[in-house]
Amino acid sequence: MIRQALPTDAPQVRAIWNTMITASTANFSEIEKTLAEVEAAISAQPVFLVAEEEDRLLGFATYGQFRANSGYRFTMENTIALLPEGKGRGIGRALMAGIEDHARAGGAHSMIAGISAENAAGLAFHAALGYDRVAVVPQSGFKWGRWLDLVLMQKIL
């Protein structure tokens, strides 16, 4: 089931997010999210969706404005994370459809995805959803002692 996150979901969301941070280069951060940060994100984002199965969260998706400048007010950036057992089951597609529909209804014109160039699954996933590769920012991230490229993909909503 896809639904809006509740404050009580914060510990499970945090575990999913921190797994992405500590076990992959899908997220360039080296600092794990605190429970307070996740609680704030759930309450601050315009929509924060979770995928739940038998009282367990398998993933989440949210979005926010791409950059703070008012000129970007119609361009959003997504964040999505799934546990391995949530992949390949249409859960990611359902989460993305939910946040894209919400963004579109709120007047957003486009959605940006910032994806590690090493994240082949993430790149393929967004391409399958109609995102176009629009830029590569070489050596823009640094994690685990090496430089990482950021791929920007965009979908006109």
C-alpha cells in the first residue's frame, strides 16, 4: 500500500535512508540521518509517501523544490529509496507516480532526479519513467575516498 508517511514511520524511513547512505553511492552523503531530521523531512515536504507491506516499510519517495531561488519554483527534485525486497515489484513506479501527480497538481512543471553515475539501476529506472538525461556534473561528489559523477535527469510533468 502506498500512503502518506506518518510521524511514527520515521524510524523505518530512517533505516531505509541510512542504508542507502552507508551501503551505496546512490547518496553522496557520508553522514547518517538522525531521527529528528527524518521527522522534520516527513512534516516539511509537500508529500512524503511510503510503501507499506504487512506493517513494514519497503521504501519511500518525496520531492522538494530543486533550488531555493524563486525562479525554480516550478522545478522539483525527487528522492526515492527502496529496500532490496521492494525492487522489481512496481513499488518504485507507484511511489514515483504518487509524487509526480502531487507535484503536477501543485503546479510543478518538471521533476529533476540527481543520480550517481554508478547507480545503473537508478538511471535505468528513471529512464523507464520518461526522464531524460540532461547533464553530467563530473567529480561533483566525494565519498569513500573517490570522486563521483552526478547525472541529472529531467521529466517534464
